[in-house]
Amino acid sequence: MVSRMSGGSGILLHVDRSHPETLAAQVRAGLRDAIRSGRMTAGTRLPASRVLAGDLGVSRGVVVDAYAQLVAEGFLVTRPGSGTIVSDAVRISSAHSSWLARRREPATRLWRPGLDLRPAGPDLALLSRSQGARTMAELFRHLPAAEFGYTGPWGVARLRRQLEAHLGRVRAAMAPADGIVVVSGGTQALTIIARTLAAAGHDRIAVEDPGAPMHRHLLRANGLATVPVPVDTEGLDVDALAASGCRIVLASPGYQFPTGAVMSASRRARLLEWAVTHSALVIEDDRRADLHFGRPALACLQGMRPAQVLLIGSISSTLAPAMRLGWIVPPPDLLRAIAETKRDDDFGSGMMEQHALASWLESGQYDRHVRRSRHAYAARRAELSRQLRQQFPGWPQHGVAAGLEILLELPDGMSEQHIVAHARQLDLGLSPLGPMRVTSTGPPGLVLSYARLPPRHCTEAVTRLKQAVDAVLAEGRSLTAAAIPGDSNEPWHLTSAGWPAAPEDFYSF
């Protein structure tokens, strides 16, 4: 062999025995270039000389000599207990300075309020990490080796069998295991559905108004124009849907975000009738249906008309968004197209997470977690609601006892954005209702999440909200320009998130 290369321990070096330079000189030059270019930054630990020599196929003495020379030149230092590391005294040459300056731009960190009432998923502290650790350890010990290979882009068979039983039992869904496509959460579900429908020639989809701006963005980004349909206390306005001319609708009958409405029985019947009459498709967003307090859950629509309803679910609101697991149950005539789009998107979601969820469903651990979470959220919702009634008497609170939010209606003419800006100065995170509307009109409001707000913190959170409201009222609903962040001309770069991040932090609406 004429040349050898090492990629071990994060160092890419190349030596060529036919080159006129000695092997030691080539190793020195390669390490020196890696340090100067910034590929090896200050504090980087180099592999032991024996290890690097083995990677390169040279004698250990060649590497020892190279290390010694670079220590003498100041590129490397040796420290007891740490081995050989890159010196922090190295100065990068001008040839690399412009690239490295861009590379080392400090990432903009997301604002992390001391008290956060913005919708951002469940309380992650409720997740039993000890149980999760035991489950993962058992999986690594006992799963057959074949399970770590390509096991099917549409989901691990064991999880799909457990989802069939779970969805049939708690949601009355018609979801056979071989008709379920496992995805990486609701975001991928919407993306795959939109791409599949756009490829089939569809170009419009009706959406709830108000609704999550993120959903509208995902649908538009993947080829579907969104047509807003108003939502009232009974849910989606089916008459307005019929008048829109759309043949596809994204709806959430079990719990609508952000209004908290549950679709009435008459609306559910009319929505299914519309779908059958017009050969239309209802995309049923069922992701929060498990979070109900003190009342039985309504069966999903998909179980009544599986040929007209596509069901979406996920564990992002019940377990943890970071597990990135959800599912699609499409009508039979869409199953192959949805499965192929998923296959082409990523060739499958994380196997270990799928097996973990299957284990929790099989053992009953998932059901126990959901019951504990409902109890915790019911207490938090009750306390937040009580505090809001006390501090803002007469201000309507919308939504059934379910989900993770309360919609607080503001007096007509009060500026949501000004309240949000004042609250930010008080280290309180709030989400205004306005950006969630498209064309619908109505009073201003705040969408307040109690998911991560233990009852003992409710008083302080509502006190700060009251201070923000009082500040806006005191200045006649006008605010200095400095208090409301304006558009930035700084170049865009990746943002570093701090827990808990709200989805709106990653989108510009």
C-alpha cells in the first residue's frame, strides 16, 4: 500500500510512502494544517501516539517525533492526565481568518423567560426518565441484532401492532397495524401528507382559523395553498367549509388549538356528511385528544368514516417532543402514496424510540403516564383559571378542560403585542392570539399554557401578567418603539435553543 489515512478520533491525516518528504514531516504538516485551519480547535485532545501510529501504519516513533516537534513549536501542549492537546496560544493565519470568523459567530440564543406561559408542549419533568433508562437498557440487551438494521421505512412492526390496539381502545379508531405509517412527529406527518396530496394534483386545503401558524407554513411550503375557515365554540364552521370549494380540510375535532373548542356532535355529523357527499378528505389532527380532564374523550372521526378521514397522532404533547414519534392512519387508497413519501423522506424514524414506545404501550406504562399527566394538568389549569378570574374579573376564558392552554380574551382595543412586550421586560413569556388568525375577526387574546407552570408559580405568573396589562393601560395602549423588538438586519444563522423553547421561536410569522 502506497498511502494510509487516519480518520480516527476526529483527525483526518494522510501519509504517502512514495512522497519525498519523510513520514514524520508529513504527520507534522498534516497536524499543523489541521490546527491552523481551525479543524482542530484549542483544547482538542489528540489520540495517543500508539493509536495514531496504528491508524497510519507507521512506527510509533514517527508520531512521537511529530508530537514533540509541534510541542516545541507551540502548536501542542502536554498536560498530566490529559495527554497531548492543541494549545490555546495558536493564532490562525489570515488565509483562514475570514472563514473562521463566520464559523465562530456566536449563535443567537433563544430568549428563555423565567416564567413561560407560551405553548411549548408538555411538562418534561413528568416524564419518568428512570423508567426510560431501564427500557432503553433492556432494549439494547435483548433486541435481536437484525432490529438495528433497516427494518421498514413505515415503522417497526411491533410498534404498529401496539398502536393498532391502543388507538382502537382509547380512540375507537379503525387502524390496522399494516395501515399505520410511523413518522417523526406531527410536523413530518403534515409535511408528508401535503407533499403526497400536492403530487396527486391537489393545490388547496382548508384550515382552521384561528389555528397554529406553523401548520399553515408547513402546508404552504409543501405545495398546498391554505384557505381559512372560521372556528367558533362548536368547532369548525362546516357551512363555511362547504362554501370554500375545498375538498381537503385539516381539522381538530377532539380539541382545537388555540380556542380549546371541542367539535359538537352536530358539527361532527355534518363534517362527515360533507366529506362523503363531496368525496372529500378530512385530515383529523388528533394529537391532543388524550389530554382531557373530568370528562370522557369523544371517539375520533376516523373510526366512523375511515375511507374519508386521515388520522394524525403523536406523543409530543403527552410524552416528549424530542422523542420525535407520531403516526398517520390514511384511508386505504392513500396508504401506498403516504408510505412511499415517508420512505423517500428519511427511510424510517428512530428504531430505539419506536421500540421504547411499543414497550410502554405494551406494559401499560404509557397509559399510567397519561393518567398522571392529566391529574397534574387539571390541577394547574384550575389554579391558573382561578388566579386569572381573581386578577381579571369579567375577562372571558375560552376552552374546555382539556389540552394544555387557556385562551384569555382581552378587552376590545387592547394591544396584545404591547402586553407581550411589557411581559417580556418582566421575564414572562406570552403568546398573542393575533398571529394565529388569518382572516377571522374577534377580540384580542392571549394563549396561556399551564403545562410547565406548577400551581405554586401561578400567583407570580399572573401577578406579572397583571403588571404588564396595567403598564399598557397606564400609557394608553401606546408603547415606546424600543420596547417592541423590530426587524433585525443581522445575517441569519442557526439558533441555539434553551429549554423550554416554543415552536414559534423557530418560525417567522
